[in-house]
Amino acid sequence: MILRPLLFITTLGSVVAMTAQTVDLTGGSLRVSPGTSLRFEGPVTFSIQPGAEVVNDGLIDLGLAATLVEPAGGPITGTGTEVAQIDLDGPIGNEEPGGLGLSLTTDFPAGPVTIIRGHLPRAFPEGDPSIKRWFRIDAPSATAGMANVTIAYDPTELNGLSSDAIGLFRSDALDGPWDPLASTNVPVDHLVLGSVTAPFGIYTAFDVNAPTASPSLLATNGLHVWPTLTSELLFIHSTDGTPLGPILVFDGLGRSMPLTAQSATADLVSLDVAGLAAGAYYIRVGDRAIVKFRKA
């Protein structure tokens, strides 16, 4: 099936497929208007060809079996959302519902899962923006357990951010607050990967230089330290896999502060700083750098 250019979906519409087929948008523009829906039923591949444009200000529903294919440099844009579902009895093994760009792996039965994707960037209170892609994972039966997620994005969705400096963040609401997650980015493949826990929420990528308003957050080559203003936990992450080495914390007088690691691996450490008095401190990470942070 071929969709001709300059289509405007202004009412609830469905594309039904009894057997697998491809629906090609070969050129021009297709717009889903606000308050309206375009629904695909059955094993359909909705393929947007290079040069064609889809602006979704409503809802594109891919259901349980339809798949979206977007060209590099030409992802769907707009104020609306796309949605896809999976319904598996057992654990989920690297499934990407609807081809929306979020792959999910669980070691537990997650039950029915709905993935919702949007395009309007999110923001921290001080104004720092996310990439132009966010996902909500809706899995009512998943109340506990760990999952691995991979978010793929198009380079045009970086929203002025550097692909080398973005990381995964989570929130329960679209307007935040946003919590940083230990994650890895693969700039050459336009991917951000991390582990998340159920119950799930909303996920996107921000510049890890900006999880607080403090300008002293460090994001050097291969090393991220955040947040610089904290009351409980401080995270140190070697993003290039190099072992962190000894981690020492000093107060403003140069006195060493004994701290307990909440969790620790060779390349990721979280420190419990709740017992420190309020004020400025310095953390030395091996022979890499000295970073200033403030205990609230």
C-alpha cells in the first residue's frame, strides 16, 4: 500500500491488515491533527521513505503487531505521541515494541506493556532541555524487578546537546523532577543504555552536565560525577570502562572524610554523604580529577 503525499488525518482513521504488508509514505507530508488518531491493526509495517514527512500532533497507534520504520534524519515530529503494546507471558528479551526506538529486556514476566513515545523536549527547573524524544513504559503488572532499556534517537533530536555527554534520566511525570540513572551512551550508534527498576516511569536523555543548576558538575572524557548539590548520594561513573581507582573526599580544610559506598563496582560508585555537615567538599577520583560538590 502506498500513502500519497500531502495527507491530513483529521478524524479517527484505521489501516487494517489481515496479512503482513507494508504501508509506504513515499513523499510529501502526512499530518495527524490534534485530538485525532491514526490506528494500524494487524502486522503492518508503516515505512516513511526518505524525503517524506510525518507530523503527529495527535495519536499514532501501532497496536500489538504494527511496526514503524523511520528514515535517518527524518523521524516523526509534532506535539502528539505514538503508542505500541506487547503482551508476553514470560520475560521480555530485547523487544522493541512498534519499532519506536525503546528496547526492553526483563528477567521477570512483565505482563502487558505499553510504550508511549513523545517528541517535545522535557526540561529541568533551571531550563536545561532534554533530547526531543521521551518514552513512558506502562506495565501495571510489573511492580518490582530490574530491566535493561536501550533508547535509540535520531541525530536531529539531540536538541543542541552533545551525543558524548548525554545520559538516561527517569521521572514519574512529564514535568519532573528528573533523577539521573547510571547509563552508557554510544554516540556513533545514537543510543543510550541503562538499567531501570519497576514500577517503571518516563525516560529521556539530558546532558549529564546539567542535573543541577551548579556549573561545577564534572563531565570530562570518560568520567561523570553528579549531582554537585546533594543531600544523600553522590555518583561517580567511569563511562569509558577504565577503573575509577581510589576515591577520597576532603573538606575545605583538607581533612579526609570517611564515607560509606552505597554501591560500588570498578567503574561506578555511589557514596552516601548524608552524614556530612552542610557545606563544600572535594572528591578526588584516582589520578583523574578533583571535583567540588556541596552537601545540602
